[in-house]
Amino acid sequence: MKYNFRPGPRNLITDVENIRVGQAEDTQVWSGVSVLLFDASAVAAVDVRGGAPGTRDTDALNPSCLVDRIDAIVLSGGSVFGLGASSAVTDVLASRGIGFPIGPARAPIVPSAVLFDLLNGGNKSWNDKSPYAELGRKALDAASLDFKLGCAGAGYGAKAGPLKGGLGSASSISGDGLQVGAIVAVNCVGSPIMPGQSSFWAWPFEQANEMGGQPVPTSSIDFNSAAEAWTGSPLDSLAGENTTIGVVATNARLTKSEAQRVAIMAQDGYARSIRPVHTPFDGDTVFAASTGMWGQDIKERADLVNRIGLVAADCLARAVARGVYEATALGNFPSYRDVHGKNLRGK
């Protein structure tokens, strides 16, 4: 196997075959939805590490469970209200005849995860009808190969430590046809920036100037500094007020168990790009999906999974940094480029 990976032509998760992404935002509510749509059902698994997750249908992804394929994944703002987006996507896909066959009916399998953006300053006075069902339908209808990063989709109202968070994506394609990609909505308690620096924690993984040309850290880091220095704000958050949620995908044919191992390995991408991570205040979640278009005859299964998991973790770290790099200021949260842009090599 060859290991000469490079970013794909879009440097987005849609460089993986049979995947499209649609997004929708409410600019008054300061929130949004991202839908990952598979052109054909995909094998999937999930790994949840944060202490305050908000999810739907993740138990069905356990390798011991009956359902072996999914039709879409929804990432949403809005905390518990955002789960309404996946219900709407499920309804629309069912109307299109997509889903797990149950007699003449179809039951679309649409796992989802939500992040907390209810206190970001947007107008949340929606009374008894939240906007997320409509945002889910709009995002599904907008599914395409190209999509916006930064203040977009599920990352529209997100924050990342002291900075504006956002929606990020990245891809890696090997010379022998293996495709790996990641998409993430970054809304973490921890900081994606090294303390006292302009560098992302993920700076060593930058490819093709995708983070603006990251500066090399110029001084040693005080690892004894207070927790507040790492996060940019006191650690007095309430459980569930943050969360980074993402998907890694590959065109390699994987079983559910193999996809689960990829999801577990991909969580390292969060650890490489956010500090602290997997806190009691986050619901950090990674889905792993396989479109099954490549590698049917590969016998060295453990080596294949190891290879994909390693690259997926790097893709996820790059996607986290790109989501913050591409975001623009919103409310009380300044953008990375407003604060650190003058120090970028590629400015």
C-alpha cells in the first residue's frame, strides 16, 4: 500500500465518493444545520467521548445491532431542539423511498448529534416551534459537493474557547485511490490555539496553506498555567453548553466493527487540535462512515483500518482548525483572523 496522501481537489469530505453535504442557517437565531447525505446507504459507527452528549440513533450503530447501514447524518446547533432537524430529514428521505425496508415502508436511518449554542446572543424566542425542522429540510435540499466553511451550517453559532468556532472540513487522498475526509462543527470548551501563540494546536498538520500559513510556535509553553489560560474563560460552564461534533468518512469498504475502530482512532484528531478536550462540559462525538467503493479485495484488514484511522485523525484535526480559521466574528466572539491574522505566513 502507498502512503502518499494529499488533500483532495476540494479539500472537503465530499472528496470521498458518494457523499454530499447540505447546510442551512438562521441568521436571526444564530444557529444552523449540516446534513451529510449518502448517495447510497453507508456502513457507519460512532464514538462518544464528551461528558454531555446530545445524540439520536447512536445505539443503532453498535456493531451488535441489526441495522448495518445509514442514509444520512445530521449535525445541528440548538441542543435538544436541534434533534428536530434529524426528524425532518428522516421524513423527507422516507417520502423519497429511502431507508431500511420494513415491508412496503421505508425507515430512513439518520443518526445525529447536536451542540449547544442557545446562549450565543441570537434570538431564541421561537415559542412552541423551533426552526430546526425547517433548517433540516433546507439543508437536505441544498446537498451538493461544494459547501461553505466557517460560519455555516451547524457551526454558524458555535464558539471555540475564547474565539468564534465554525464548520470545518478536510480530505486526504492516496496515490492508490483511498479517500478519507472529515467534517466537524467546532464548539469546544477548550481552546484550539496554543496559549501565548497564534498557532493552532493542529499547526503541524496543515496542508496546502489551508490554515492561512500557520506560524511556527516561537516560545516554550507553560504547561503549569491555570486552566483559565488554556480555555480563555473560567471553567464555570454548565454541562452541555459546548460540544464538538464531527464525521470522518472513507471510500474503503469497512464492516461496522472496523468503522467503530476508525471512529475511536479519529477522536485523536480532537486531542491534537483542542485543549482540554472530552471535558464534562462537552459532548464530543465522532461518526465514522464507509461508502464501500474501494478496497474490496484487501486482505490485510487490520493494516487497512490502522491506515484509515491514522489519516482520519489527522483530517479531523485539520478540519477543527479550518473551521475556526474560516469563521468570522459573531456577537461577543472574535474571529481567529481578527485576533491572529497578522501573524500568518500566508496572509
